Amino acid sequence: MEKDNQKQLVTFQLGNEQYGIDIMDVNEIWKVEAIRAIPNAPSYVEGIFNLRGDIVPVINLHRRFHIKRVQLSEDDELLSGSIIININDTKIGIIIDKVLRVVSIDMDQVQPPPQIISGIGAEYIQGVVQSEDGYLIILDIHRLFDPRELQQISVMSH
């Protein structure tokens, strides 16, 4: 049972940090195989792929935020892929280093982001929460893309 101040997050690794996004914004986790590049797309757009008949644009968060990809062991490679998120009825794939797990957090424990977090700007961060292995950065995926970018991205998927 979910209490009012509890939120479920899908957590993943990107570079050396752990991030979480609201499970309600996540469509599914997908191992993207064939991505087709799009000419003249912004550099952080990896391309598009076909997800059961839907054309989904794929965003490379490493490029978007200048984060180095992490070297994964073979076991961890199996957990890499992308998370399909849903923003304003637009499905977008975001490439991540590795899916971690779903966690429940108490929203009362969320603190404002520290001034300096490597890579991702504070405007995209909802807050941070202390976890047993450091801290978890909660992304606000609705702010990751401004409306103009979303418009551009969703045009690619039509």
C-alpha cells in the first residue's frame, strides 16, 4: 500500500551516479538493439527505433549531460539498455548504463540537491535522498526536455 508521501522510483546508474525517476513516468525497460540514426538531429539524440509499431526517439543522457559511460562487467552489460519514459504522451527512450532496482522512498527524506552535482544541472533534479550506498538523485523527467525540445523530439517519432 502506498502512503501519500511514499513514491516508487525506478533507479539506474549513469556514469558514477545513481538516479531515480518516478515509476509512474516509466513505460518499460527495454534492451534497444537497432537504433536508426536521424540526420540533423541534436547530438544527444541517438536515433529512433521501432517498439512494437511505435517509433520511439532515443536520447543519450551521457551526451546530453556530458557524463562518461561507465565500464561495465559482462554481468552488468545485461542490465544496460534504455528506459522508455512517457512525457506528455510522447514515448522517449533514455539510454542508461545499468538498471538498478525499484525503490520506495519517503518524500519527507528528500533534500534539495546540493549546489554541485556532476553533470546534470540542478534544474533537472527534484532532490536527493540518502541511500545506503551514497545518495540517489531524483530526476524530474518533465524538466529534462523543454517544451520546444519535446516538440522536436516528438516530430521525429511521426
